[in-house]
Amino acid sequence: MNLDSLFYILEKSWYELQGWAKLAHDEDKNEISGLMTAIPDEEGRYKLSDVEILKQENTGSNTTLDGDAVAEYKMKYAMKYKNKDMKFVWWHSHHTMDAFWSGTDLKEIDAWENDSFSLALVINLKEEYKFRVSVWKAGGLEISQHYDIPLSIERKAKTKITDKMKTLYEELCDSPTITHYGGWHRGAQIGLNYNKHAMNVKKREESLNIEAAYAQTIEKLDTLNDAFMDSSLNFNQLKKEYKKVNTTLKEKSIPFKSILPDGTKENWMEYIMVTTSDEMIEFENKDIKAQCQQDYLWGGYGYGGYQ
């Protein structure tokens, strides 16, 4: 069976995910996360269902699941299905941002490493998504390979937030006390406290858009540099692609740009070999640089290492 047709989700479960994402954004401008099951059917295809949120702490760009709640969820559905081939799907929302794998997402996916494969899903309020199958071992070989593939979805229903969902959201989802100087950033323990209703929403969304652009720019530069190194792109093509990156950043009023390739092909090749993509970004000021690097390098989504 083709990998692209191996996984599917019914409309009820899909719109339940959308409901949770909308509720978290409407209430607190936060992300939200949870787990699903992936159960093989008679044809060998995996059906994603049993959408649940768990006890967690959330911010506008981070969501941390409670480890005990994760263990309880796994035990509950392991007992229900008694299927050795079942998998668990870590899902989370990016509300108004693009559906993409941020730096923290990638670290969390790595935390799911196991003896076969793991599944991850990110959605946003525009019903965009990325669904990833991460293969950790194949035929006993130590292989790490990630595949972003289609998830078959039937869309006939509409997103609906029920009173029960609102009650569970209030019960299970908290915003941690976070402190900051000179703008919003994740996890630092210095400065002034704020609660989940105190932050200026517009400024926070601007910060989230900058963080998303930073992560996507690093990913794009990695891809371009790899293509240049393996000769998929020549030097002139590489420079054109870098300029396109900067044009996009300027159009979106993002306060940084990529450092354009300069000198000879050999000069740039030597530069790539000793420089990481995050060092190829030039910021408008040091505060924005510190914020982006803090957000990008901060840890994962909490409890990891489960299938």
C-alpha cells in the first residue's frame, strides 16, 4: 500500500481538532495539544480517532502535556483496543500561524523515537495541516527518516465548540506564569510576571509571526545550502533564491533578512561548511535577535519518548 493513502481521519474527529484549536485561540490566543489513537483497520490502513486534550500548560507558541496524563491516556486506549499495532498521534495547533514544523516541534518529534515509527500532526485555523510519519527503525536497521504525507479527510460537518469542550478547556488548560523584559519570549525567569489575560494580544501575535518566520527562514536556508552543496543549485541560482527569501521577508515586514552569498562559489562553499543557517541571518536590532534565538532554541513540548 502506498504511504500517502495509509492514514485517514473521519470528519467528526477532524472538526473536533478544529474546535479545540479555535477554542484555545478565542479564549487565550494560545496553542493547544493532545493525543489521538491510530488503529489499523481490516485493510491495513490507520484510522485516526479518539481526539482528547489532556492536562497541559499553554502559551501562544508552546504547549506542554502533563506526563501522568499522557501515561493515563495510553493505558486507557491500550486496554480498550488491545492491538499491538496501534499508535498514538501527538497533535497540536498553530492557530493563526502557518502549519509548519517549528524548532520546538522537531525536538518533540525526536522525543517520540521508538522501535518502529511515530506520528505527529499540526493544524491551524485555516484547516491547513502537516502530518508526519517518522520512521525510526526499518527491518532492524538504525534509520531515521521523516515523511510529510497527505492525511485523508472527509469534510462535511462544520467546526462546533460544545459546552463540554469549554468546560474541559477551563479544567485542563493553563497558561504558565512567564516573565519578560523588552518583549515576549518563552521560558525566561527574569523580570515582570504576566497572566494569560494581561499581555497585549496584538504585540504577542506579532512576536509569534516573527518566530514562525525565523524558523521557516532557517529551514529554507538549510534546504538551499544543501542543494548548493550537492550541486542541485548552481551559485547564480542560489543567490536568486536568497534574494527571493529576503523579498518575502520584506513584504511581510519581518525585521531580519538573510545574508546574501558574496564572493566566489568557492568562498561561499567554505563559508557554508563553517557556518550554520541561523548565523546567516541579519537582524534589525539585538533585542529581536535575542528573542528569536531564545524562542527557537527553547526545549520541546514537555513529555516525550512515547510511541
